[in-house]
Amino acid sequence: MACAGVSLRPAALLWGWLLLGCSWGPGPPGVGAAPLFSAAYVLDDAGGLGRRFDGIGAVSGGGATSRLLVNYQEPYRSQILDYLFKPNFGASLHILKVEIGGDGQSTDGTEPSHMHYENDENYFRGYEWWLMKEAKKRNPKIKLIGLPWTFPAWVGKGENWPYDYPDVTVYYIISWILGAKQYHDLDIDYVGIWNERAFSSKYIKLLRYTLDKHGLQQVRIIASDRLWEPISFVLLLDSELHGVVDVIGAHYPGTKTVPNAILTQKKLWSSEDYSTFNDEVGAGCWARILNQNYVNGNMTSTIAWNLVASYYEELPFGRCGLMTAQEPWSGYYRVEAPIWITAHTTQFTEPGWSYLQVDGHLEGGGSFVALTDGLGNLTIIIETMSHNHSQCIRPPLPHFSVSPQRATFYLKGSFYMVKTLQVWHSRLGFESAQSTFFQQLHPVKVWRGSFYLDLNVDEVYTLTTLKTGQKCICPDPPPSQPFPSNYKDDFNIRNPPFSEAPNFADQTGVFEYFINTSDPGDHVFTLRQVVVQRPITWSSDADQTISIIGNFQWKS
């Protein structure tokens, strides 16, 4: 996909530090307030580095959040995927986390299991396999995570609980990991336990043992995709469990961690976060937590729920994705502001880089992080999101203030010889100014290891030695259209590319294409509900099976 040209604008209020004083120039329209705060910050690697950066990602699932994406026609489907996964294009995600479908309702629908029943295996159901392959096609380095929300009924042998027979549950999860490799050549990097539900130490230990037994030593375990406790406390008490858990994953931590989590010396991740309507406030939320999850909580990865809002907006948490693609019938999609906020970090870092040991709090409010590849490259990401313009859906955000400020940075250690930094800038225009996202400004000259910026409120800056960043723009998609008032599907397809019929969004049960060869009449090709036992549930599944199509404005 070709990239549109990006024009360089004068760097508003961004000045190099000169030998005899400050070099001043004209500011942008509407910006002229004198900074209220002025402070200096030192970036130095001479005393060692901070924690290893593990990447920024997003969740497909939890549930059925990518359901409509597969039904888009080309070239629009590939354009959406490029914005999400293609390096130096859009969000350029480092991590894709998917639901291990379990036939149960998991927020916006059900995702089919690879094993509806104990003797049933099918590694082509659903769309997560396809999505992981599309992500890998664009970025072979992307990390893959699998996590169950629900489980088929047979795993619990009649009980609504997956841990009574841990060997059965382990067999079920290992089968998914092995199937990913055997049928799709996908290597799963991490596996979780049970989304936002209780964990079992016995199960986790058996899972690790069985992974190793099957030659899957490279698959790391994340626990427990809920809260910091009690998993952190248990890890400190149980040395065997401590040895098999690689990452402590917490959901919606509010940028904070707990002492026990730090004491474990494990990787700490915000393994699900954001979950906020993808307007400019959502972009402000995302910008703030991407930095402050590390600054306040030592979290080295943040994963957004969800990847792309590709489900009917009337379902729960409509448009809580990094971008919106909910109209496959029209081809319309929207590249929302969170895509470009993500790019400020992902296009200029990679998993394996390290954070610098800095406090990260700006004197006038806001935060910064600095990362290096250890080979001389440096990336600094700064955010000055105000309280009212960066509230996430959860948890409640305590009040804080952010003011215009001057930040002077002193580069020391191996960075002292840096002469120029590339500059990328976003401004959320809540008051009167129009928002601008991910614009490349003129490089800043570093003089004798220092430079400064005048920062306004609700801005994001990336300053980096890397010259690879790009803001790529595809041609505009077709205009938005309501779901068609005349719609029909006879399900007459012998080799469907996906197991579900287009535009149907299962809410309870799983509906799949079925060819009824015994029917001599008009019902050879059908859509059949295939789950006959209530799964181990995650939410309140209905008593009757349900699949929806269209929207609340659509009338037959």
C-alpha cells in the first residue's frame, strides 16, 4: 500500500539549545501562553537501564469483537489490516491477543471452539486463525497470545468450572496451541489461564509441565488476567508456581501496581486496558496510560481491548476499539485517533528495547518515557493529557492538573553525541483548535547534549533517532450506509471461507454452515446451531440460542 506524502510543518514551540542563548521563532496560531513550569530531566544510560520493553498490543475477542471484519471486501479489508499491523504504517502493533473460543458469550458475542465436543476437532472455525495469519503476514515479529473466556461443556464434565479436571482443561488448551502450528504454521508466544476469573495453581503447574512435554518451552504463561492480587501474593508463597509463571497480567490497573507484584520480580503487564469509546477522549486515555502504566506501575506492556470495533455498535461497548470497521456491507471504516496515538510508541520502539531509569513525571503534569535499543538509538514519548480529556472507562481517575510547561532534556552517557532528533506530534483540540494527529515536524537540533520543548496541554510528542516513521493514508473508503433493507442469504456455498455466514453475530450458541445431504428439497444448504450443551460460562448466557443481524434501525 503506497503512503501519501507527509508535509513538514514548523515545529511549534520546539527549539534547539544554542551556545549563547535560546533560538526563538514564531509560534502556531492560538498558542502563545507562557509556560507556568520549567524543569530539567536527565536521560542517561551510564548507570544501567530499566525494565525490558515487551510491546504494545490489542485484543481480538472477549468476545467476537472482530466478527464483521472478515466480511469486508477487498481492498478495504486489507487496508484495515494494514492500519493495525503493518510496520511503519499505522498502529504497527507489536502484540495480538486473541480469544481461544469456547462457545460461550464473552461480551459482544460467542466465538466457536476448536472442540465443541471431546472427540471433535476443527482448527478452521471462526476467524481468529485467519486474523493471526494476516497479522503475521504483515509483521512476522508480532507476538501472539491466546486466552480463554469460556470453555465447552465437556471440559467441566457437567460443572460450570474448568479446574475440577485440570488434565482435561490442559489437554483442551494444548490442542489449540498445537493446532495453531499444525494447521496454520502459527507459533503461539503466550497463553493465559481464564479471563478475569479465578486461577488454579495446580492447573497452571500442570499446564507448564504439559507444554514442556510437547516441546512448547517457548510458550510463556501469563497469570492471571484479573487483578494484581491474589496472584502476586501466591507467587511469593509458592516457589514452584513462581517458577512457571512468566508474566503477571492485570486488567485495568489504573496505571498502578502493588508491592507484592514488584517483589515477585516478574514481568508486569497491563494485559487488558483502554476499553473506551474511540473519540478524542479515548485517544487521551490511551496516550496517558501507554506512558503512565510504566511511569507509575512498572508495566512493560499495555494491551488494548479491543483491536477493532468490528461488531454492531448497539452491542455492549460499541466503538471501543482502536479503530472502527462495522459496515462490511458498505465498505466504510474509520481510522480513529487511538491508531495514531499508538503509532507514537510502536513505530519508534520494538520489544526487546529497554526503558531508561527515569522518574517520568513532568513537573507541570503529564509524563514521559525514554527507551533505547542499546545500540545508540533513543526514543522519547511525552504526553500532557488533562484529567477531563483522558478518562478511561475504568477505573475512576483521581483528579490531577496539567499546565503549559517548559521541559529541558539533558542527554548523557551514550546519548551525549546525539545531534538531531526526529519529531512527531499530536494535539487533541478540545477547546477551539482542530485536532492534529501524528504529524512530522522539523527535526530538533541537540546542542551539547541538551534541548528543550514548550509543551501545551493535551499533546503527544515523540522525539527519536529513528527516521523510519510514516503516516500512511489509504484512499477514502466508500461512504457509510445503513444495513440494507433488502437482504437475503440462501447459505448455498460448498466451501465457505469461514464457518459463519456473513453478518450474523452469534450471541448464545454457535451457528455454522451445514450441508444437509439427506434433504431432497430446499434445505440442503443451511445455517445450523451446533452447540447442544451449555458451556462453562463467562457471562450470563441466554437460555435460548441467539444470532443477530442488522441493527436496531433495520426493519424487515
